[in-house]
Amino acid sequence: MSIIKWSPFLMPSWADEMDKMFSNEGDYLSDRQGLTLGRESAKGFTPAINVYETKDAVVVETPLAGVDPKDVEVTVQNGILTVKGEMKKESEVDEKNYYRKEVRVGSFYRQVAMPAKVQEDKAEAEFENGMLKVVVPKAPEGKVKTIKVAVKKK
């Protein structure tokens, strides 16, 4: 016996569209809009990211094993660090033969706001053993001027 979704009335077309969008029926947003926002984003992936602060810099690390460093672009603009690139498929294998496929291919894109004021033009990125590390020096703090407040009596 199969379960049938009950609806007390016929849903208008916009409600059907919303229902499809939030159901597990395929990659609705990707199929309709050409975006990579859906449940199963086979066109790309989102790498994990770590952000931490040292005394002199903000450091961002992300594992990009299997990604060619020349396919990675790092920019820092208006306090936002952007890492984008592409992991290319090395060999063609008929997908029907897979028992398990967890390694992602395709493009990726991550943005993170810097937690402190930084010197964007002095950012440096290095790629070692599949780990991308971006170091952005902090901007020197402006000297704080303390002003004594005079209290006047009437």
C-alpha cells in the first residue's frame, strides 16, 4: 500500500511550485534557474573553511585536495575574502559503474568577511599539501586619543 499525499483542495500552480522546491524531488532550483543552490549540487561543491586571528593577521585555511593551484583565485576586497576555483575531472568513467561517489568535481565559491580591519593589498596565499592558506595582515590600529571632559557648573 502506497502513501498518497493528502490535499484538502486543489493547490494553485504557485503552491505546487513551492511544494516541489522544498521536496526531495531532484534539484529543483538548479534545474529551473541554472543555479547551484539545490539539494544535490553535482555541478560544484562548497569547501570547508577555517578563519582565525593571530596577533598580526587574519588567517583563512581551506582544504582543496585534488585542486590544481592555478585553478584557484583568491581576492580580498572591501573586507571580504573570496576563494573560487574549479576541480576538474581527471578521467572519464561511466557513472553507472560507481558503487560510491563522494569526491566532488566542479566549481566552488566561498566568501568570508574579515573579522578585523586588514591590509587587503598585502594579502598572501600559499598552497601546500592540498591546503590553501591565506594570510591577510591586520591594519595598524589608529592611535586612540583620550579627551578629558570638563564639567561646568551653572
